[in-house]
Amino acid sequence: MSRKQNLKPEDASVILDSVADGVFAVNLEKKIIYFNNAAEEITGFAKEEALGEHCYNICLLYTSPSPRDLSTS
């Protein structure tokens, strides 16, 4: 017999922060609402910098051959 367990958001954060893959989530406006530790390490952006930013800004800045400062966006 199996028990149904509900995953709470804080539990999901603990799990996602422990994986080696970069993970981020966006809302309907495509603004970043979650950015895990690996995403910070991979992109070089701190969680505080990424949260609330449009995902295009972070993705394009990370992959751009000449990165630009977020404060000029």
C-alpha cells in the first residue's frame, strides 16, 4: 500500500538546490521566480540578481560573446 505525499514548495527548493543541473522557473511574464545554486554557478549570476529579471536578459547575457551589465538593461 502506498501513501500519497504532497511535496511542499520548500521541499522542492531543497531538492532542486542539491542537483548539479542549473534550474530556473519563470512566471507567466517570463520573469525568473526561482534560480537554483547550480544556475548561479553555471551563469555567474547571483540568485538575487536573477530573481525578478526577464529570463531573456539572463539567458542572453550568459550566452553573449560580449556580456553587458544588467543595470544598463
